Amino acid sequence: MRTVISASRRTDLPCFYYDWLQAVLKAGEAELPNPRFPAKKYRVDLKPDSVHTLVLWSKDFRNVLTHPGYLENYNLYFQYTINNYSKLLEPNVPLYRDSLQTLAGLLRTFSPEQFNIRFDPVLLSTRGEADPTPLKPGQARLNAFTLLCKDLAALGMEKCRVTTSYVFLYEHVRRRLIKAGVNMIHLDEAKLILFFERLAEIASRYGLSLYSCASPLVEQVKGIRRGSCIDGHLLENLFGGRVSKAKDHGQRRACGCSKSSDIGSYDKICRFQCVYCYQQFTYLAN
């Protein structure tokens, strides 16, 4: 049984720390600070013979597309977030069309089954949308999702996974949204379920499978499956061999992911600076 490596939930390694990622893959190991006790260090074995799958999380995979380097020695699974929000919510994220172009390039090498496209999290507002619909704020999110599904189908991505969830308002996230002037629109549970039913209908129309991410509410919606962004069964089906299917107890209680070893660290600050991000960060100077 080999290890699944997550790179990374804690920061965007493929975009902002790609040289470091290539260096530790070359070395065959990474030394990392303990997330709770940073003074303590631990090592993760990254030798190709020890790793079943390298799971890459990013909103910008252009480095992987143009300079794969040591990634070519590993089975890869992509967590690709494409939300198409405004720059108010996602200040430094690539434009939607650039993200689609990168995805099209990756598909010349990798199969659709190796992708989880994350339309995540869903946050309803007017100022947060690239193409707002002020009189019907939720319609803009539905329109953005329809465009994404249409483009994924045009790329032949019907066998990928698409994952979504509703934004969780931790107190630091709520304060950040207020400070940024994002007029978040709150829906009650019944209306939220109706909204996500619309998302499920749109995905189905384009032959795509929609999954939830750590969201018991979304799991109630007909047409949405309980998601596991890192799914041991899926990775075995894709690449053979054996991996742990045990629950990853380091994640939120509602998370359905299988066990993995994360090689990110919180001292590597994500420079996308998305306002809805669950990490507690200080805004960087431009």
C-alpha cells in the first residue's frame, strides 16, 4: 500500500511554490513544520516508488502545463478550482478563459477522469460576480456554472468530477467579506436546497456528475453525490495498486476524503488572496 500525497490544501503549491515542489520531488522527501507546533519538523517520503498518487490543488496550473519536470514520475490527480468570480472576491486568480485554456492544454496529456473541477465555494452576492445579475443575484452563479458545464462538455470532460459546496462563514471569513464590501446574500435552508437542485440539473444537462464537498446540506440534494475530493477507491481504479480508504481524520468532520499526507505549510502564503478563503491570512501588499 503506497501513500497518497496532497499538494496542497494549505496553500497553492503548483502556482506559487512550484520551484520548491520540484526540489522536494527531486530530493525524494520533504521536511515540513507540524501545522499545530511549527517548531517541530517531520519528513514525508516522496520517492516515486513510495507514492501512489500526487494530488495537486490549484487555481492556476500553467506551471504544470509548461514545465512538468519531476511530476512526470508520478500518477497525478488534479483539484482544479474554476469559479469565475469577480476580482473583488478573487483578486489574483486567472481570468476564466485563461483557466479553460490551461485545462485544454492539460487534456492533451491527462484524461478527464484525472480531474475534479471545483466550483467551490458558492457565495451569492452582486459585487462578487464577474457578470452580475443585480435583480436576481443567484442567477449570476447559475449562469457561471452553466458556462463552465458547457465548456467542460465541449472539452470532452464528461468523465471528470465536478464538486461544489456552500461557503462556510467562519468569523474571520465574515469579517473579511464585510471589509471587502461584499454584500453576501443569505438564503434559508429550503431556498439553498432549491438553488443546489438547479446546479444539479445544469450539470446533468451537460452529462456531468456533481459532488458535494464537506457539506451535509448539499448532500441532501437530489442529483448531487457525497463527495470525496481524495477518493481512495477512485485512485485505485485510475492507477491500480492499493491505497488507504480510511477516513482522513485531519479534515473537517463532514469531509469524505481518504487518508493522505499533505506537503503544504501555512507559512507558504497563497497569493491569490481570495476573500472567502477559510485560511486566516494577512493581505499582501500589491
